[in-house]
Amino acid sequence: MPKSSVIVPVYNVKDFLEKCVASILAQTERDFELLLIDDGSTDGSGALCDELAGKDPRIRAIHQENKGLGGARNTGIEAASGDWLLFVDSDDWIEPDTLKKALTAGEQQEADMVLFAFRSVDMQGKELGVFPDNLPKSEPLSPKSRKDLLLCYPCAWNKLCRKSLFTDTGVRYPLRVWYEDIRTTLKVMLEAKRIVVLDYVGYNYLQRPGSIIQSINVERNSEILDAFEDLFAYFREHGLWEQYEDELCFLTVSHVFLTASVRVIRLDSKNELISRFAEYLKTHFPNYRTNKYLGTLSGRQKLLLKLLERKLYFVIALLFKLKG
């Protein structure tokens, strides 16, 4: 049985998959299996999965009808033989020591989850930014004592998780939706008793045309509200709302009011979704301006927040146009 299972959802990424797989096979930690979950690809990616699996016994190709990114990850969770899970998106790649560093830290610290930083890269290979979580790196943390753990980047792919966080709780990714990570990551983190944060940039996130974050389908950004409704319901059902209200408020400010609003403004500064996002925040957290985490926003984020509050959407659009 391998120590860990690396799960790669695959959907129409024939031009990127081999680089992704090569980075996984190049890991200095050798005891793992690689699950390529072909999610109904139509561009030949499925055949490429089979070809790659024929070259290395650690690779298994699994084919299924299209269920979306969340559905492919769920299939990987169910099929995984390892005690640890690492998710890697099929157009991204990881550093050679990522699995070794994360696995070593997880085992030595008896942790349930290990976080590491990531960098964003464009199609030309230019580094756009490095994103570490601003959390202590010297000892294991608990969401109960360090509530700000819930404010980490919610992406699935910069975390090594014990498989039991999913199998023992029944938590799974939702199917065919946007923002599936934020609906899932926070629930899994709440189940982790010990979380280790590494001072290591282990993941390369490719920003490319056609990816979800770059999509021009403006209206699908409304799904951020569905994601937060799902999240809020989970916290209420488990009696955790009051305990984590400050964190949920800041997450709403950060992901709904700031990030989703700006994403829509850059595509259509007159779209009614912008007002919906503002109203959602004010309805759930009318006193959000007193939130203790607002001071952690960057100078740029604080400026965007003020512009959003004053409804100066055209200024935000202009700022990004000048930057681009």
C-alpha cells in the first residue's frame, strides 16, 4: 500500500497533462500512487491517461462520465489506497520535494493536514505572485485554538490531507459547480485536530485562458452565494456559527464582496451581481466594518474595499485596465 495518493482530475487538458504528470513522477518521495481521473474528456486526454499509465506502474487511469472537478476528486478519494491525499489540477505542476516535505512534516508532527505555499504563473512562465498563508510555521495548529486557520487559501491543491478527513466524515466535493473548494476545504479543516503549515512554495498554479478563474461566463460568479449558503448551513447545523462568526464574516468580505465583485467588475462593471454581493454581506454581517481581521487586508485590498463601498465600480475597472 502506498503512503499517499496523488489525485489529478483530467478534463480536456491534453496539452498540459504530461508536464503535470512528469512533475509528480519526479517527486523525491517515491512511495505514492498517481490516480488520473478522466472526467469524460473529448480531446484525447483520456487516451493520454492510459498511455501514461502504461509507462509507470504507480499510475492508474480511471475513466468516468463527466461529473465536474468535484466529482472527479470524489472518485479519486474513493479509489485512493494511500493514507494521505494530495490533489493536483491537471494544468498545474508541483516542485520535486513537495510530497516529501509535506509527508515528512505530517508524519513527524502527527498532523491531519499539511499546508504549503503556492505561486501563480502565466502561460509564458512568468511568476505572477507567491502566496503563503500568514500562519505560524513552528508547531502544529488546531482550528479550535487558531481560528484564523479557516482564513487560509481554501484551494484543495496546496494541502496534503489524511484520507480519513474525508472517509470518516462523509465530506465530499459538490458536483458541477464553481467554488467547490470553499464549500469543502473549511469543513475538512474543522475535522483536523492538528494542522502543520510549511514555509515552502510547493505548487505552481497556471493562470491560462479557459480556466475557471479566467472564464468570461459572468453570471456563474453568482455561485459564490450558493457556496456560502452551503457553508453557513454547515456551521449552523454543527452548532459552530457563534464560535466562528468573525471568521465567516471576514471570509464573506474577502471572497464575496472583494474577490467576486472585482472579478465581475473587470468583465462588466454594470452587472447587477455586484449589488447582490454587497447586499449579501450587509444582510448577514451588518457590522462587518468592526471585524477584527479587516486590518490584515493588504493596502490594495483596503483601497478596493473603499471603492466598492462607495460604488465606484468604474474606477476599479479603470485601475485593472491600466494595470493590464
